[in-house]
Amino acid sequence: MGAFSVNREGIDRKAINTAISMLADADRPLVVFPEGAVSRTNDRLHAMMEGVSFIARAAAKKRQKHNGKVVVHPVAIKYFFGGDLEATLDPILSTIEHRFSWRPQRHMPLISRIHKVSRALLCLKEIEFFGDPQEGDWPQRLEGLIDRLLQPLEEEWLGEAKTGVVVPRVKALRIKLLPDMVLGKVTPEERARRWEQLADIYLSQQISCYMPDYIPSLPTVDRLLETVERIEEDLTDVATVHGSLHVVLQVGEAIEVSPKRTREKSQDPLMARLETDLQGMLDSLAQESPLYQPRDAAP
């Protein structure tokens, strides 16, 4: 299939050089998923890893010697659900509610039912890690829980607590924790301790995917499905295949890669352009997703 492995727990120079050579030789296109993590928020672009621009510029420098160029095509991927949303989500929500010792909350509107389950999950995690449910609005509570999970680990492994975008913070911690585990250089007790830390790191990454405005800003069929699928997977470790999906891949205009980065700007111009183009394509595709309408609502 033309794929090659990448060691994500460090700087895999062999994989990077393979990617650069592939572009420099122009034998085939190189496909990269720049976010570095899987999420179920199809309409939102998460923070992108800088390796994309590093690989593209390194290849552009090589091709420049032979008057060649490197271009990047942003590709947006959007899934659309064509099934019966309420019939699909009811058994999932009922199972989750049963785990909470609740009766099925079928008397509630679907969006309110999803929100109630989401609040319950957040409260449970706050009680687990803080001892009590926390105060504040939804974004503050999510950020507070993420920092509660990551900052003690950052102080231990990185020397200082961080804030901000979660995926790069997760990657920095995994790079510190995993190498000695892989090489068998830790005691069984230390291995067990680090597994617990990795579980907290993973949880923080999952929490970062619960965007408070994701459903309220555009309550589409697909966003409701994605949210419930995420809750199900995080709570039960089961990813149900529901079918009735079709996918659209939208290929954007080519972006020519400069061999040199403009240092006057704080953000890499190539990454800024990619982010703008990709999110713009996702925003456009999101408008094609039908808004959710309850069965008893007027058409």
C-alpha cells in the first residue's frame, strides 16, 4: 500500500528521511494526517504538528537543486450519516444511562438527553480527580480537569507545568515516559506507575475533544452522532459501527512550499495557510450536513 511505520514516541529520523525522500524523488504522493491524533469532531481542525512543514521544506530544498517544486494539497474528509438518528442513538444512550443506574431518559429531547449524559460524565471525573464537582462554565471545567491530569506529570517529567493545546503536551510527556518502558529499563512497580500516568494522559486528550460549542453552534445530525459515539467509546471502550455513512474527500488548491521559512512571522506561513484552507473546507462541508429535527417536529 506504500505505507511505512513511524515511531511516534520520539524523533523517528528514519521515517522523516523516508518521507522527505519520497517527496524529493516525486515517486508518489505523500499522505500525512497532520493533527497527530484521532478525534470524533469531524468539523473541527485540531492543532497540527509542525512535522508537516519540516518535511515539505526539506524536500523542497532538495528539489530546488533540480528546478523542481513541492506542493501541498489540503484534503478535508467529511462523513455524512444517512440513517435514522434517534433509532441509532437511543440504545447507546439507554446503555450509558443504565450504567449510571438511571432509567432511560427517553422523555427528554435528544439534544438535552446527550447534554445530561455529558454533564454526568464530567461530574464523575471531577469527583474522581478533585473529590467534588467543580464550579464554573463548561470550558473552564474541562480546562481545569485537563490541567489537573497533566500539570503534575509535566512538573515531574518536564520540569514545569504547561497550559494550552493538549495534543503537543501529550506528545511531550509520552516521549519522556515510554522509551525506557519499551526497552525494559524500569521495574515492575515503575512500569505500573507509568501505565497509570499514561492512562491519565490519554484521558486528558479525550477530554480535549469535547468542545462545548460543537453541538450548540450547529446541531447537525452528524455532530450529534459523533458526540454520542465519542461518549460510548470513552465510557465502554467499544466503537460501534452504525453504517449508513458516506464520505466526501475534498481536495484543495495546491500550496507551493518555499524552501525557506519567513522568520519575521511567529507562525509558520505554510502551517497557517494549511490551517486556514482546511478549516474553511470543513466549515463548508459542515453546512451540507442536515440540521437535526425531532421526529415530531414540523418539516
